[in-house]
Amino acid sequence: MEVSHKVLVVLITVAIVFLVMGTLFNIEKISRLTGYGSTGYVNVTIDTSSVINVTATDCAFGNGYIVTGNVSALLESNGSKYGWSGAGTAASIQLRNDGNTNLSVNVSSGKTLASFYGVDCSSQTCTYQFWSADKEGGSCTTGLVAYPGVSMDTGNKTLCTLMRHQDTMDEVYVHCRLNITQSVTPGAKTDTWTFWVTGL
């Protein structure tokens, strides 16, 4: 029985299709075994974050007066007091670098010496000062303000020129120091300090 040319062409075409499909299947299996053509891509951009957090907000010295026989009273927020009838405080302002970069930190107050005390007592050596110290060793590598401190006013004052952001080296104390003389008028004396940061 003779097969027509048309039937032969169809059979050959089907055979070629199966041959090509089998070849492609085998090539794909081989490429998987050899790791052929596998790539991946990961991309992330981490922005700089310059953040200072005031974790303890005040130097609250409480009530008191200059003890009789003294011409002035000295109060320091590290617990020291001289010539003062009240308890004073051992609590200072505390700062923590909560960003991901080192910081330069400045501080300014809302009042001058005269406006804080309500009288110009500079001739009697009253003072309104701060000094800074590490709460965690090495937190401020340069620029800490040494005791007895710097006079506060409305201008920016350097507090620390390089404050670290590492978790165990990122906190500093801001101590307050007041020398109150007899010329200071009675009443509450309050002020707000603002902390300014620049990322390094």
C-alpha cells in the first residue's frame, strides 16, 4: 500500500516537532543543573537621620532661700548645694542621639541672665550656667563644656562638637548651675532651653 506524499510530509513534520520539543526540554534540564542564567538585584537607600531626644527635661531645684549668714546660694543639678535652705536636685537634663549619624549639639536659652533672675545681678556675681558631661563614656568625643560651665543666654552655645550615635555611647548630661545672690527678687524663675543639632 503506497503512502501519499501529503501523508509523508505530515508525518515528517510531526516527527520534527517532537524532536525540537524534546531537544528544548533537555536543554532546559541541563541549564538548571549548571545554574545557567540566574541573576538577582537588591537595592536600598538609607537616609541620614539627625535626631536628638531630651530624655530628662529639667533641672528642678525646688523652693528655698539663701540661708542666713550667706551672701549667695549655689545650686548645681548634680546634687551640690551651698547656702540654700531647700533640697536642691541631683537631676539634670539628659540628651540622647536617636539618629544614625554623629551630631554637633548647641544649646540656647529663652532668657538672659538679667531676664532669668528679673534683675541685673552681674555685679554681685550671680550666675546662670550649664556644663556638659558624658552619661555613657565616650558619647561626646570632643567639645564637652567643662565645669563650672558657660553662661546661658539667647545665643547658641556649643554643648558637644561630636556626639556619637552608637547605642551604648549616645547620651550626655546637661548640668545646670545657679549662683543666686541677695539682690535677686523672690518668685519663680523659669526658662526653656532649646537644643540644636547638625549631622556630621
